[in-house]
Amino acid sequence: MHELTTLRVLLTDAGEAAVTQMTRTRAIHGLGGIGKTTLALHYAHTYRRDYTLVWWITAETTEQIVTGLASLAMRLCPQWALTAGGPERAAWAILWLQWHPGWLLVFDNVERPTDLRHYLGTLPDGHHLATSRKGTGWHTIAPTMPLGLLDADTSAELLCTLALGGQHTPTPQQHRQAQELAAELGYLPLALEQAGAYLYETGTGLGDYPALLGRVLDTAPEGIDPQRTIARIWQHTLTAIHTRNPLAVTVLHTLAWLAPDDIPRHLLTPLAPDPVDLREALGVLHAYNMISFSADRQSVSVHRLVQTVLRSPTTEADTYPPGRQEAEHLAQQALLHQDTDDTPWERLLPHLLALVATTPPHCPPSIQTADTYETAARYLYRQGRDAHTIALRTATLTQREQILGDTHPRTLTSRNNLAAAYRAAGNLARAIPLYETTLTQREQVLGDTHPATLTSRNNLAYAYWAAGGLGRAIPLFETTLAQCEQVLGDTHPHTLRGRNNLASAYESAGDLGRAIPLYETTLAQCEQVLGDTHPDTLRGRNNLAGAYESAGDLGRAIPLYGTTLTQCEQVLGDTHPDTLTSRNNLAGAYESAGDLGRAIPLYETTLAQYEQVLGDTHPKTLTSRNNLAGAYQTARDLERAIPLFETTLAQREQILGNSHPDTLISRNNLAGARKAAAVVQQPDTTTPAAAPDHQLPSDIPEQPV
């Protein structure tokens, strides 16, 4: 097989490759259905003895990559992995791969080539093979190998093998008919496979199939349009499947709205009262190669192009396309009584997100579906992944607006929570207008001192603070705190959060004389009311340590940071955003104390985790990158400091704007580093890398009213 040989040479020479619709890294790319995954599987099987480990990772999103690495840890060290969260397992797997060379990692169906940059940079001692539908974006990541259509002879041979079951040598007439049919199918591997399976299952002759296609779509478009050709094949296949098992067609249409991979069979149970009926329906779909089973047959996968074709038929306004209502019902049933710690969230989330992403225009809204999306968003929030809830919260808000109206309390809750998601993602340009709208509407509908109104006022002040607008944030924090004390009481959790927020704003304004006593009061009350390890207590302890550091009192700051980090790791997990903040701050305190031997490794670890958990351009990632650059500069390692300062400044200008305080700090730091590099023994006059990173309690997504 020419492609296999080419791929082996590329990987052996370079180490990385991408097979894209084209990989030491190689990327295989090509049209969906072209055979990229099949080629990668064939390569892995053929050369498996040349590697110490072969591991397959579904890589459409960064979350799936982390899940794939976490599964590797579960395979290598199951006893420990059972006690750790997904991100911790993934981090362990990366360390294992760094210490054990000679492996092959296959990243299947990469949607964004840049998602692999971090892993290729930190894992140089093995081979990376990626498949992707994307033919662009790989030039700075990996060499690529375009995968094209099969040639005429290979296509005809494949059709004959599949249609005749490999049991008979084709006659000259059958071979000619296979050549004609292959041309009709556009030489697309997936189309050939589907047609061959149909011919074998039904006993239809090779010469009869083109006429059957003509009944569905008489002529193909000019040239070759593989997607339309596939649609012709699959439409006729669906007719045959419906004749054999109508439920199978319903199941397939339902699968079209879910994520293509790892669809749990138990998720499909509501589609058929009798499990035997569902088993038979899936068996028919598998026989026609419309789906595939996992090795243990407990999950189902369907090709993305199959899904695209099945979702294409248009319907009238306010009607469900085939399978859509059933898919929403499956999601509702899966979470009906399962929003618990035992819910298999990581397997369900891709399918909920797929439902959101494929919502057709004019599809009827559903309160039940909106509540399902909200339940999933709350799970992500509890995991510290609120920035990943934007799609879910947008869909929830849209459906509640349509059903309940623009100012219904539940709609206002959804709008508030969407603003919180944007804020967590660092998109303050979208968060602030949403917060402002929600506050105005709550004041009108609920009143000026309703608890929900106070929450909105606090959240808006927080967003102003995050955007560098202390002049607007502090008065709003002060007003909100006074109202919380009056309406809710002095030690209500919302009052404690408001007091912590006001203290942080004072500190940001340089008013430590008011900030520190307020922090100390708030922490004592949190410990008394919420307990010693409540997340809000941990945030308060971190912030008090930061204020001590700002005041130059490292003797109190460092032990308090250390205690907070240990508790965050125990309570929240090693890669929770609050844990990362604590780790970053402890590194900063070590740097302030002149202990660069402990500060720099801690900064490096924290930055890598921020990039993995929050993304490369999240504001907290930018802060972490800036801090590491500052530590390198303090250590007189300007060759590493200046590029990091340059990257951070460019990203802050793009994300935060030219006049944001953090952007100004980055600009000043870069200028100072360049000056120090140009003048030998130049005194360091730059601004400190960053003040301690505070953990202001974000807007807690509210329960549906």
C-alpha cells in the first residue's frame, strides 16, 4: 500500500505526521469518508511491534485529548488513576510518556491543529500521528500527507471483494460493472464500502445498483461531488434498512444529532421498550456499515458524513427534523435522575454539546431540553470549567426566551449565567453588557434589593473590576455590600462574598489600609459560617495572603499561601482553577523572597496547567506567562524572558485591549527587559511581573426557579 509506505518514511524521518482529508509528527488530511482513520489504524497495526506503546486518542476537542491521555493513565496505573480526576490522570500520562520513549500516539480527527502544539512540544521522544479533515493550519505544526480518492482499479477491486463477500473471483462482466459503479460513486472509499455492503446484504447485482441510484437522484452534479454522491448511496441504503427494520432508521436519524464517537448503548435504551428490538436495530445498521461498535460493543460510532447527510433534509418551521426530538428526549432521560457524582458526565457531555451545536433553525424550543443543558452547565461549573459552558448556556437562554419571555425570572437567571460564562472565558466585552441588561431587568421585575438583584449588582461590579474599571467597580461593590448586610444579614454567604470582593477592589486600588482588615474579618466569618475548607474560605485565605504579600509581610504571606495550596489540592483537585491560582501565588511569594530555585519550577508547572485547563489566551494564562517571564528576568535569563514578554503583550493587546492595566504592565515589562538586554548590568526598573492573582468568587449559576 503506497500510502502506508509513504507514511512510515515520513514518521521515521520526522517523528510527527498528520493525515489530513493529509503526519517524528505527520498529519493525514482529506474529505470525510476518504479513509484517513482506516489508514492510521492500518499503520498502527502494521508497525505495532516497532513501538513500546500505541495509544489512540479521539482529538476533535482539547477536552477529548485530555480524556484520551487520562484513559492512558487508567490503563498504565489503574489503582492510582481510580483516585484521581481526569486532568490529574492526563498530567501523569504526559510525565510517563516523557520518561518512556519509543511510543506512538494517534490523534484522530483533529479539528484545530494548534490543539496539538503543546503535546508535540513537551513529548519529543516518540511518534505523533494525526488525522484531520482540515488541510490547512498544519504548516507550523507538522508535515502533512494529503489522502485522495482511490484509483479506478483499486476501487473496482474493493467493490468486487465487498459485493461478492470475497468468496468468488469476479467475472470480466462483473469487473467492468464494478468499474462503472466505482466511477458513479466518485471513488470515495466510504461510499464504496457502503455500496459494497448493500450489494452483499441484499444480493443485488453490480449492474443493477446504478439504476437504483437513479431513482433517488437521476444525475450527479458536474464533476465529482462526493458528499452528494454519498447522499445518493445512503438514501437508497436507508430505504433497504427501513424495509428490513424500521426502528433501525429511527435509531440512525437519532444518532445523527449526537457526537459521532463513543455513543453509549445504554443512552439509546428509551428508543425501544424491548432491549431485543434495539439490539436488532443496531445489528442491522452495523451490517450495512452505517455504524461501528467499540471492541466491547458497549458503544456505537457513526461517520460524521453520515450524520451530515441525515441532518440535511429541511423541514417546515416549528417542526422537528427526523431524529431530533428523539435525540433531545434521550438527553433528558439520561439526566432525569442522574445529576449526581455517579453520572457518567464525561461520556454524556460530548453528546449534549453536539445537540447544542446541531440545533436546526426554527426547531421547536423545549423547557425540558433547556433544563437538560442547564444541568450539564452546572456540572461543568462545579468542575471549575465555567468557561466551557458558553454553548450550553446560550442554548438555554435562547429556549427560555422563546418559551417564557425575555424577563421571566428563569430567563434572567440564564442571562446572568451566560454572562458569567463569558466572564470566566475572559470575554468581558460580551459579559459586561449581559450583566448590565440583567441588572436593569431584575431591578424592574424583582425590585432593587431582591437577592437576585444584589447578585447581579455584585457580578457587574466584579466584571468592571476584571476589566480594570475600579472607578466603577468600587462604588458598586460598596453599595451592594451595604444592601446585602441590610437584607441578608452580616454573615450570609452572599454578604461574605461581597465583603471579599470589596476588599480585593480596595487592594487593587492600593488601599491596603482598608483591604487587609476587611480580608481578615471576612476570612474569620467564612471559617465560622462555611467551614475551614469551603471554596469561599479558601479564596478568602488566598486573598489575605496576597494582601500580606502586597504589604511586604512575606513572613505571614508564604505560610498562608502554602496552607491554602495544600487545602485546594485536597478539596478541589490539582488542576482546578482555584488551585492553579494558589500555586501561582505561592510561586510569586517565593520570587518576592528571592527564592528563585523554588519559584521558577512552580511558575513553569502552573503555566503548563493553565494552558491545558483554561487555554492559551485566557487572562489567567496570560498572567501566569507574564509571571514566569518576570522570574526569568529576575534570574537574568533574558533569552527566555523576552520572548515570553513579547508573546504575553501581543496576546493581552488582542484580548484585553491596548489600555487595560495588565496590557500596560506587559508593555512596561517588555521595555525593561529589552533595555536590560541592551545595557550590560542595567539596573532592573521594570514593574513587578504581577500582583498576586486574586480569587474573586464568580457568579454562582443559580438553580432554575
